[in-house]
Amino acid sequence: MTNDRLTREIDRLVLTYLSLGDNAETIVRKLKKTPNAGTRGKLIAELRSLDQKRIELLDQMDGVAK
């Protein structure tokens, strides 16, 4: 893989990683305002899903960099 292509791939993964963080902030704000336990549970599950996606992206970035 060329350096230019490698840089573009890492940049794409980083942007995706950062956008997931933005989504997490929105979910946390909603979570703090939600009195319903069922809805709160769904939001927590969504946060866990976002966290898992972020970990997978970090693993991809690590694999691309090698």
C-alpha cells in the first residue's frame, strides 16, 4: 500500500472514529434527561454499541499502520 493511500485510509478511519464520539455525546445528553428506565436501557445499549465500533476502528487503524 502506498503512503498516500495509507494516509487516506487512516484519515477516513479517524474521521469515522471521531464522528462516533459526537454521536455518543448526543446519546449521553438524552440519557441524562430520560426518566423512563426502558428508554434509558436502550440508550445505554446504543452507547455500548458505539464503544464497540470505536474499538473495532482502532483495531483497523492498527492493522493498516502495520
